[in-house]
Amino acid sequence: MALRDQLHIMVVDDMSTSRGLITQALDSFGVRHVFTADNGKQALQNLNARPVHLVISDYNMPEMDGLNLLHNLRAGARTKGIGFILITGRAEQQIIDHGKKLGMNNYLKKPFEPADLRRCIEQVVGRL
């Protein structure tokens, strides 16, 4: 069975259009187990109940931003090993450095093409 058939991914973004574009790209790659959340707080609740292999999260969200979500994931016994990709329109070095210190596995700058997303994911989990 291919990795893409086993992989469980959560997409976290407050913008439904962005969530849709990412989930559509994942579907085109053959990833079938995709879950979504509107913000970091909702994602954290869902992930504590049912962890996934990889989180793809927007940086700028209300209630809990992507880096706060990452911090909380790394602090949780059930969630500390989840792969994490940050997607941001503000790929400032300070944000990237802070994410790396928190344990971010990779990041992607908006706007991006589906092929960029696929490469970013494969650098974290392996070939889809």
C-alpha cells in the first residue's frame, strides 16, 4: 500500500478558500484521509482526540495562530510527534526561525502551486 493511502493529514486554515485549495491538491496527489479545522484551537482539540501524521497549518489565524498550535502540539504526549508544515504569506526569517525552534518540519510561502506543496510534504513524510 502506498504512503498516500495510509497518510492522515489535517489542514488548518481560517480561510475556507485556502483550505479548499490545499485539500483539492491533496486529493489530486491521492491522499484520501484529510481532515480540516478553521483555527488552531479547534485543530488542537481534534488532534488530541485523534492524532494525524501531518498538520498543514496557516500561520495567521484568529484564536490561535500556526506557531501557537505547533507549540501546543509539541507539548502534548499524544501529539508531539506529528509532522508540521507552516504555510504563510509572511515568510519572514524571524517567523521561520521561531517555527524551527518549536519543531516545525517545513514551511511553504503563499502563493504556491500544487507541485510546491507536494515537494514540501514529501520532504517531511517521504514520497507520496
